[in-house]
Amino acid sequence: MAIWLKKGISAEEDAVQVEKVRNTVEQILADIAKRGDEAVRELSQKFDNWNPKEFRLRRAQIDECVKSLPKQVIDDIKFAQQQIRNFAQIQRDALRDVEVETLPGVVLGHKNIPVNSVGCYVPGGKYPMVASAHMSIVTAKVAGVKRIIACAPPFQGEPHPAIVAAMHLGGANEIYALGGVQAIGAMALGTASIKPTDMIAGPGNAFVAEAKRQLSGRVGIDLFAGPTETLVIADETVDGEMCATDLLGQAEHGPNSPAILLTTSRRLAEDTMREIERQLKVLPTARVAGQAWHDYGQVILCKDNAEMVKEADRIASEHVQVMTKDNDYFLKNMTNFGALFIGPETNVSYGDKVIGTNHTLPTRKAARYTGGLWVGKFIKTCTYQRVKPEATAMIGEYCSRLCAIEGFAGHKEQADLRVRRYGRRRAA
């Protein structure tokens, strides 16, 4: 049976925080729906101290941001976007339209159709999350989305040049310096100055994630993504420094970012906890990472790999770093995770920034039923049917009897009409 050497806040305490966020977001979205641009502007001033003449950036402003960056920064952005574009294209190529004659004269098929418009959110108030621009905008572009708008909050009082450059180079059609729930609400509901989109994508804090949850159905969403979570699965083959670094590397995202260690080694568990305290004395982001570790960090001691798999699937973490003597065991047996990082040579930061897989991943146990953002999230697989005259009477007879079982007289008549009209042709 698993043993907790460190626990985070209780489920009850977490539920209280979730309820507070839910109520706040509900009020904000209702205000945006009622007052549109006026509400968005007031909220931007309140939360970001940001009240420009226009939230949408003009082309001259975008060009200025791009020109202000060193060549190395632009080259690095382009390199990262190329990796993400390459993998997204491989995924897109795996999606095929199909058409097949399933019975003589009965042709069924499906088409993969991109959604028409997407609003991409890029977090950037606390940290300028340049990589998030790649993950949603580039992927939507590869999917074939016609209109891509992008929002990011101001950073230290102005649009962050690297975020703006990444949005532009990624293929965004409209770029707005606008953050938080107000950005999500504006993109989803629309205002006088922002035409609404069909879908919202991108990660964010608890408020952004809750806004997406509340708007789901009115618009499409990619998935519930945020706050960041990480799980490290390790044994005696690695050391406390490696585990502590990988835990704190994600805990710094925010004060409510869970970081969990699963291990079969008590010695590694204790070494990791000591190393975390040491690193928190020197880590520049220790204030945030330390609070996340104190409130949400966990260390769980398991008897063997099978128990670690069981616990990992229960946790269903967004990111899972596996560093054991039998890493493939976890790849073969785990079922609930957002993304898996196999072996000490890789790490979550690679996936977050550059390696090519998408970093917008399921959180709060959503990995039980969905994977992360990929090109297919922006595509609708829509079916169609075509039936030849000689087949419709035969299908109609089956359909008529099945409709009668259910008592659907109108449905039955749809089938019977085809039997009467086309059955005679078949008989002739």
C-alpha cells in the first residue's frame, strides 16, 4: 500500500478554492455578455492595469515588436515553431478522408474539415509564455483554420515583443494585447470590436481554465488545461537533484501547481525533499515554486512498479517524467497521462518549449478521457451518405421495421416512401 511521506492541501480545501474561482468567472463572463467592450476594458484596467486605445495591435506595432528582438531570439522562435509544425503536419497527414461502398449501392464516407475560426490564448502576465503561441497558433494553421486570433496579456505594462513575434510568425490573423477571463470571454462571446470565434484554445491559470469550462458548448474548446501539474516517477537509478529539479521546474508555473514524486526508494524520496529545500534557497522563482511545493507537493512511496502505475493512473497528471530501470514498463502499462517523458535524458521543459509535441495538455484528471492539444482538435470529422436507387428500397425495408419498433411513425414514412418509389424500379 502506498505511503505518503508528504501531502498537499486536502480535497476539501481544494474544492473551496475551485468554488471561489467558479463564482468569480461566472460573474465576469456575465458582465462581458451584457456590456461587451465596456466590460472588457474595465476588467483589463482592473486586473492588468492596461487600458490602451485599441487592444488589437496594428501591423506597424507587430513589425516593431519583431524588429526589436535580437536575431537569435527570432531564430530560436522559428526553430521551435518548425519542430511543432513538423510534428503537427505528421499528425495531419495521418487523418484521411474516407469513402467506401459498404453494401452494393450504399456509399459512406467522412471528411476532415477544419473549424472556421479559433481564438488562441497565450498566458503572459506572470511569465511571457512564448511557447504557448506556437502550440495553439501553429497547430491550428497546419489544421487549415482560416481565421486565427490570438490574445496575450500585457507584460510589465506593454505587449511582450517575443510573444507578439511568435503569434505573428505562427500565422495569427489578428493579435490582441488582452489577458485573463476578459480575453477568453471576448473571443468566445464576441464584442463590438472582436468578432467571436468558433473555438477557444490554449492553456492558462485557474481562472482561464474555468472560463473555458463555463463557455464549453457555446463554443468549442480544446481541453481543460491549467494550472500546470507534474508527476515524477523514479527509482534508485536517479538521484535527488534530478528529481527535485524536475519537480520545481514545473512548480514554478504557479502557486497552485501540483508537483508529485512517486518512488519505490525511501532514500530517493528523502534525498529529493532535502534537495528541494536546498534549491528553493537559490532558485529565482522560489517564491512561487516554494508555495506550490508546500501547498500541493506530494511524495508517495510505493512497493513496486505495479503500484506506481496504479497511483499514477489515479493521479492522471498532465506531465509524467519516468526515470527508472524499466521505463518501457510505464509506457506499456500507464493509461492516464497528458504527456510522457521517458528517461532522464528528456524532461518536461523540452516538451513545453521546443521538441515538437504539444504542451497544451489535460489537467485536473482530464487525462482519464482525453489527450492533449493536437491538430485533430481543430478538425471536425463529418460523415456523409450516398445511396443508389437499387439499394434504397432494401435499406428502407430494414429501416421501416426498426422505426416501427421505436414507434417513430414519421421516421418510418421516410423509409416507406423510398421503398414505394424505388422498390418498383428494383422490381422492374
